[in-house]
Amino acid sequence: MISKELFLKLVKTAVKAPSSHNTQPWLISLKENRIFIKPDYSRSLKIADPKNRELFISLGCLAETFIIALAFHGFNSRLFIHDSIDNFHLCIKTIEDENIIPSPLFPYINLRQTTRNNFNTEVIPNFTIDELLSLDLQENIKIKILTKKENFDLISELITEANAYQIGNKHFIDELVEWMRFNQREAMQKGDGLYSACSGIPSIGRFIGKFLIKNFIKIKSENKRLTKQLDNSGAIVLFSSKTDSFSDLVKTGMIFNKFALLATKSNLCHSFLNSPCQVEHTRKKLAANFNEKYPFPQLIIRLGYSSKMPYSFRRRINEVITDKYE
Ligand SMILES: Cc1cc2nc3c(=O)[nH]c(=O)nc-3n(C[C@H](O)[C@H](O)[C@H](O)COP(=O)(O)O)c2cc1C
């Protein structure tokens, strides 16, 4: 059985999992040997993620982090995905196992971060790519790693197209601003959202930050920035699935999270170039050009070598723990 004390420790570690816009859209509870994860729809991104696709991927990231942390503390676990529309939840059933071998990824939970600065142009060695590809995959999920620059062209075009579409949408920018945390005080107080320092933006007040984002983010300069980031990346990775079901989304999150931890273990940084998966028409083009058998593109990341950025914050654990399970 998991003690209350251990549960608090596990939650503190697990919430280090990534989530879209750092919304941390989860509610967590414990009943005896089972950990329950429920979506917190009050934290969903109505504009950037209207179907909650990324919300469910984020829950998968959290579940995987729990499983790795549980193994470290001597528990075997099995995930059950209850995918009913009105009562979606995940249940991690655990059993104590003194012979369990802890995952080598555990130490990297605290070290992983989304690193948004420019990477250097160092080539990623083949043995590192092979190690990343050796990851145990879940049924229905596919990872494609592109390492040749000429293969970046199509992705680059789609990023430019999707980005222009998002920046041109006032509601998208409004939502982004709502989740921006423009200085350390704001970021620490809320414990969520996109802390500007993680994107290399100096601390400013909310009023000025809002003004700058709304008036100075331009399609041309953003695309220039993203193209440069792409050019400096050692690899682009596309995660896709067979369906858009809750279950495949959760599994995508689990695989992505493991992949990101393994990359961190190899000293590789990662950051997202997701916009082509977020905009419907570019998502269709992406699907038509990659992986016919896995026609639902879910995430795109770039990989490379770089110095680390400041870490983002998390909410206090009493804000995510609930006594309502299932
Ligand atoms: C499903 C998903 C989608 C994400 N999409 C983006 C994205 O489009 N752009 C981006 O810069 N970061 C993206 N992120 C990264 C989150 O913003 C990041 O995980 C969060 O801010 C917490 O920071 P950390 O990963 O450094 O812990 C995404 C993360 C997840 C799990």
C-alpha cells in the first residue's frame, strides 16, 4: 500500500511532467494501492487545443512520470485508461515488488526541460539516434526521427504556414498572453504557465508584456526565428498515432515523456515545433506526407545540443491533489 507520505513525494516528482502551455491540467488522488488521474478541464486551452488533444497527451506524460517514480520507490505498476467521455480517468494500480529494477530515467525527471533557445550545430551521433529509436514503443504509436537537413524542408514549410495562421488569430494570442508569466514573481505565485525567462525574454510587468506580445509578435520575425531554430537542430522528431482516441493520446504522452527523458540522459535538449499538428489544414498535409499507417500527427520536437534555460515552475501539490477519485 502507498503511504500518504510516499504519495506526496510521488506527486511532487510526477508533476514535473511537461504539459501544453504548462497548464498542468490534472487532478490526482490516491485510494489504497491505486493512483487516479483526472483531467482538469478548467485548465484546458479552448483556442490552441479545442479538442483537448494536447490535454490528454499531457496526462500521458504525467502517468509515465508516476510509473517511473513508483518503480524507483519499489512499486510495479499497471496503467488502466478509462476512456468514457463523461468520466475519463486514468488509474495506476501498484504492487510492491522488492525485486523491481528502477528505471535509469528516474534521475532525469528533475533535469528535463523544454529548452527554447537556439541549439548549436553539433551533429547527433548515430549511436545516440539508435538508442532513442530503441525505446519500447506502445502499440499504435510511431516515432520518426529526421536527421538530414533536406528532410526538414517540408516540416519547415508547414511550421511557417501553421504559425502564420495562429499568429493571425487574435484569440490564440489572447489565450497565449493569459498563460504567459512575465516575471519570476508572477511565475512563482501562480506556479503554472509559460515563464518568459524560459524563452529568453527578460522580466517585465504584465501590462507591458501583454502590450509587447500583442503588438510586436509578427509573422515574418517569428518565422525567421523558427527557421533558424530548425536549421540549428540536429534532428526533428515526429510522434504520430493510429487514431486520435483518448487512449492513443495518453500513450503518445507516455512515449514522448520517456523519449524526452532518454534524450536528456544523452545530454540532448528538446523543444516543440508543434504548430503544424495544432492547425487542422497543416495537420492533414503532415499526415499525407509521413506515416500513412499512423495518420494522426501529434507532436513535433527538435533535438540538439545547447546550454540549459531557467526551469519552469509547478503549482503546489495541494492544488492538484483531490479526494475525489474516479
Ligand atoms: C502536449 C504538449 C504540447 C506542447 N506544445 C508546445 C508548443 O507548441 N510550444 C512550446 O514551446 N512548448 C510546448 N510544450 C512544452 C510546454 O510548454 C512545457 O512542457 C511546459 O511549459 C513546462 O515546461 P518544461 O517542459 O520545461 O517542464 C508542449 C508540451 C506538451 C506536453
